[in-house]
Amino acid sequence: MAIRTPLYYDNSGGASNPILREMTALQIDEIKNAFKQLYFQSPSVALSVVGSAGNVGTMYDTRLRAGDVAVGTSAFPAEAITQEPQLVQVGLSRIQQTISTDAEPSNAGNIDYPVYYYEDVSGKHIVKSMTLQDMYDTFAKDVVTDNLSVGGAVYTVSTSTTVSGYTEVSGSATPIYTDTRADTSAYNAGEIPETDENTVIQNYYLHKKNYTTPAYTSPARVTRLGNIITPDTTTWNTLFKSIIRYIVANTEGYRLRYSINGSGVINGTQMTDTRLEGGAGTYATYQAGADDYRAQEFPDGSPVVINTYGLYVNQE
């Protein structure tokens, strides 16, 4: 592991006579922030919201519905023979993870990256271009560990369609998970046979962190002719983005991967599946005709938490 201190041109003494200096810790941190912001702009491990068959994991919404109707021709079927309220379970797989196949960043001629200063064993002063591994060690690895793999860094889950500093991923307020429960007030004996009267308890939405244009001091680099120049931040941003995108998608120990209830840390709000439980069913009857006696059991009970789900990110 090699952490370098990049050089930059200090013009504080006059633009006509700049001095090549080593960057301060603050200046290096500003470049790390650029790596972070550029990743927010274009994640190489990206999440999207789909209608079904997403590959991040399945979450189940469970609720009760009315039992099947029982019918008699001369009297109402007894409660003992009517079917109890039944369980409905709906699987929701609405998050799709896409991993970039970007090629490893190039370093044509070993001069594309910032330069740093060191003394060799003989005491000779040398200015040398950083390697790709130096870029990983000096900037990218810390950004992944300290900024991108923490909960809610890139993606977060919320019960709201708007979250400050984030953009809702689907673009149309499409929930990634919906908790529903039987709506006991909607069941009506006069409408037997009833089926699945339910209501939405809570929706959950996926959001992505917004990009903020980074400001930093441009490091110096060497040209093919041996001159030391300072590329503008637009040039560096293209390079920095390619490095951080590659390491997050491909480099063992620094890859980010998302899952439902997997390893790592949770992103945003935990998603809760609730349903009614503890009741014996509400026995209801309805005479639809002279020889049409109907009976059915409607859901009842108290709401309880059946399961919880979280969107987790793991650095692996």
C-alpha cells in the first residue's frame, strides 16, 4: 500500500512564478470529496425500481382475507363449519441492481496521474507520476470505506416520496415495498361473498444521493515531454470518476453490493410487514334469497409485526 502526497502549483507568490508544493491534508480531502461526489453522479453499482423480478431480493407483504363463503338452502351454515380468515402473501421484488462492466482505467505512458515528490536512497530529489494503485491507496479506498459503504450514503429508503439531498429513484413515486392489512371496516355482511378488503398501511420509496459539483485544487501532472502542468478540474473529474466507478464495481475488498436483509449496514428506514392476528374471525351471515343462506368469517384481531426488511449495502 502506497499513499502519496500529490504536488500542485502554488500561485500565491505570483502567477508568473508558481511554486510546486505538496498538497495539504485538507487539499487531499477535497479531492477525496470529488471522488465521492463523482460517484454520486454516476454509480457503477446502480439501483433502479422495476415492476417485478428485481434481483436484490424479495420482500413479502402479508395480510388476512375473508374465508371462503359457505352456503345453505334452509339455514345459515354454522360458524364451526365456515372457513377461518385466510392468509394472503404477495412477494415484491422491485429493486434491480446493475453492476458496471467498465474497463480498468488506463495510464498511458505512466503519466496520466498526479505527480509526487520523494528522495531516492542516494538523496536525489525525484518527481514521479502516481500509479493506478497509488490512486486507489491515496484516494479511492478511503472514499469507499468512509463515505460510500456507510448506511444511506448512496441510496436510502424512506416512507416519504421526498428526502432532502436525494432524488426518488423511480421518478414517479413508485414504492419498492407496500405494507397492507385487512380493512375490517370495509367488510360488510350484505356483500357476502366478500374476498380481500384491504388498505395500504405504509409505502416505502428508494432515493439516490444528489451530486454536488466538487471544488478542489487541481494536482499537477507530467507530460510526455517531461513538462509539469496543471490540468483543469474537468479533465481530472473524468479520470477520478473512472477510478472510483471501477473500484466500487470490481476491486475485491472494496466492491459494494446491495441486498434485502443481507450483510452490511442498512440504508434508511426499515420496512415493516404487519397483519391482523389474535382474533377468531368475525362470523357474518346474509340471506340472499328464499333458499340462499350465506355465512362467512371476516378478518379481525390486532395489528402485529410479522417481518421486517432492510436494504443493506456490503463492502466485499
